[in-house]
Amino acid sequence: MLQTNYSKIERGKTDPRFTTLLEIARSLSLELMLVPTELVGVVNALVGHGPSPHAKPLFLAEPD
């Protein structure tokens, strides 16, 4: 892929195909996953990116 294409993707000037996003992710040793919008906060919390301001806890710890 040409540098100009990457630049267009980064600036939001083009809508890349899924296969293009998959190639970029794999070249960076990343896994591309589609997550429903309502679950993004939960996924971020699970992978350590902190809670989303809109996320509700999935469970509460019982007091000891």
C-alpha cells in the first residue's frame, strides 16, 4: 500500500475496505475485531484501557 493511501486513511479522507484494515492490523501484529457499540466500554475495561464513562459494571464484588 502506498504512503498516500495510509495518509488518507489516517486523515479520514477515504473509507478503506475491510481487507485493507485487516492487512494493516496483521502487519502490526494486531487482531482486528468487530465489537458492537454498546460493548466497547466493556471490552476496553477488560483489556485494561479503563472504564468508558458510559459503561455499566457487568458485576459487583460482594463485600468480604
